[in-house]
Amino acid sequence: MNLNPHMKVHLFIPTLNAGKLWPKVIASIKSQTYPIDKIIIIDSGSTDGSLELTLAENFELIAIDKKDFDHGGTRQLAVTRFPEATIYVFMTQDAILASSDAIEILVDSFVSSPKIGMAYGRQLPHIEAKVLESHARLFNYPPKSQVRSLEDAPKYKIKTISCSNSFAAYRKEAFEESGGFPSGTILGEDVLLAGAMLMKGWEMKYVAESAVYHSHDYSAMEEFKRYFDIGVFHADNQWIFENFGRAESEGFNYLKSEFRYVISKNFLILPKSVLSLFAKWLGYKLGMIHRQIPSPLKRSLSMTKGYWNSEE
């Protein structure tokens, strides 16, 4: 491993009632071999006892009101307050680092190539994950690493800028040159910044050797609401389609892959799989036409309800 002491790292994690996984997340961070200069927690008013665990650690704490949380704006606020690092690493409160060298491997991507502006790690399903949530992670986060640039857009289309702040890192120079995280987006601040970076000439890397355990056991209704928000995101950011294209075949590939996986693991949950896939499709389609939907109804269809406050 090419550990470079000049790569000063800050780790940022937004939290709100981090729950039972939080002690494991903290333990996985403290086990890291790479020297993390500062660990910054941005808490939105936790009341479940997780904030007390945070305060017991030697972490920097930024406290904000729950109503002020914004996926991009809140993360940008944290970087603005603690900018003195070469690499900004982001995680979510339910992502457990899978190995003690996970951050070291991720940071080494930037050491290996000066063209890498951002890198993101693999997401593995939690140990107790159910069949559908396991498949989602295994399909979207394969075991082979990959470097992508704007030149790859004709091949990978919108998947070119696929990434996740559940475990991602950004080179400060590329981060600033590309404008940082945008405010006021329903989700996808990571995708928007990745797209901006590639359009500035930077490259991004998927680092399969660096992983976290991170998955969700969503109900069909939760999947509907999540994909409604994704549809809203795409409808409001048409420049992504214009510069990177769409990936119409990806949904069909996912459907085939999930059916094969479900049949091999537990064919009895095939009806649940069908319902989940339909919920995703319907939610996404409605999200794409959200401007035609009354504001109060949009709030009820969305997983990110606070996003719609400005419309009411």
C-alpha cells in the first residue's frame, strides 16, 4: 500500500438518531490504519442516545436543526467549516467499514493517479441482510474496480457518474474546482458533484477493494417513495441526461438479475420481488412528472418530506 502522509484526511458523517448500528460504525472508524486528522459529525438533533456516544469520542461536532438538513448543503457546510484537508471522506451513519484498511485503500486511489477527483467504495449487504437488499448491493457494487471519465459516457451513459456518499472520498482541488456539493437537491448531491468533476476533466474511481457494510430492508412502499425521489431528482437535473444519456436497459438487466437471484435463494419471495420492482417503477415514473402533482400529494409520496416545505 502506498500510504502517503501528505494526504491529510477529514471524515464527515451526517447523523440523526443513528441507532443500534452507531457503536459498530464508531468502532470500525477507530480501527482504521490510515491516520484520520479530523472526524466531523453533523447532527440534526438526535434523541435516541447516539449523540451521547458521539460526544464521548474525540470528534468534532456540528449541531443543526432537523428542519435545516439538506443533503448537499449540510455536507457543504461541514467542509466549509473544516476545509484544511487534502481528501474529504464521507460516510453515512449506517455504513460500517468492512476492514481496518478500507480508508487507506480508498485514499491510495488518489495517490496512484493525480487525475482521480473522487473515489467511492464497494457496499456490501449487512450480515443479516435479506435476499432483496442483498441483491441490490451485489448488483450495483460488483467485485471489480473501475476508473471512469467523461469519455466513457457513450458506453456507460448515466451509470458513468454512479456513486454514493455512503462511502466516498473527494480530492480537495477537484471538489473546489467543481463547485462542491449543491444545495436544495432532494438527493444525489454525490452524483451531481461527480458529473461536474468529469465535465471538468477529472476522473472517478470505483474501488471494489475498499468496502462498507451498508444495505436497507425497504418495504414496497418505502421503495416507491425512494424511487419517487429519484424521479424528482432526474426531472430537476435534465443536464445529466443531456451530458451522460440514460440507461434504459439497466432496469431490465436489474429485473432479470433479481429474478435469477431470488429463484436461487428463495423462490417463495418472488411475489415480493415483483411488487418491489413495480413499486420502484411506478414511483420513478411519478417522480419524473412531479410538476404535474399537487404539492401536498408530493409530500406524501416522497421519502424526503422536508424537501417540499418550500412549496407549501
